[in-house]
Amino acid sequence: MLNEFKDFIAKGSVMDLAVGIIIGAAFTAIVSSLVNDLIQPLIGLIIGGIDFSGLSFGLGDAQFMYGNFITATINFLIIAFVVFMLVKAVNRIKSIADKPDDIAPEVKTGPSQLDILIEIRDALAKRP
């Protein structure tokens, strides 16, 4: 069983997944900082600093904080849009890098070895 576990861990797909999770966690910090420190203050200026997190209503002993839900939804939409723009930019850069050069030098090849041998054979066959 230990050998099977070692084989499982050593597979490339598991290692790729682990690397993806680690990079994803680091990327989450970058995107969160971008949204919280740059984009949300800008949106706050545009909409006049409205804070939805304080919106709530009570029903009996329960307090429903629907403002937090609205804030979380807005944050999700902002983060999704930022990630979309980043992926779009990366795909554009990749497509530019993967594009072959439009001007490819034209290489003229001579006759193949077989063509030359056929010519020699035909020339020898024509000799008296």
C-alpha cells in the first residue's frame, strides 16, 4: 500500500495539481490585493462610498445580514472580471508569441538523389 501511495504521489498529474494549487493561492493574494486596494476604492469614489455590509433585518431572534451577501456578490463579480481580463491578456500574449513569422525564407531544393540517379540511368541508356 505504501508503494502504491508513492506511485500516486510521484505521478506528474498530482505534482501539476499541487503546483497549480500553490500558484493559485499566491495568485489569490495578488488578485485580492488588486481588488481590495485598487479597484474597490475607485468604485467607492464612483458610487459615493455606499457600504452594503451594514444592511440587515431581524426576524425574531435571527439577524439577516443581507448587506454582507450583496458585498460578497459585488466582490465576486469584480474578482471574476479582473481574472477574465488577466486571462484574456495572457491569451493575447500567447497568441502573439505562437504566431509564426509571416516572412519565411523560401528554400529552393535541388533534385533529390533519386532524381540524379534516374537521370544518370537514362543518360547511360541513351548511349550507343
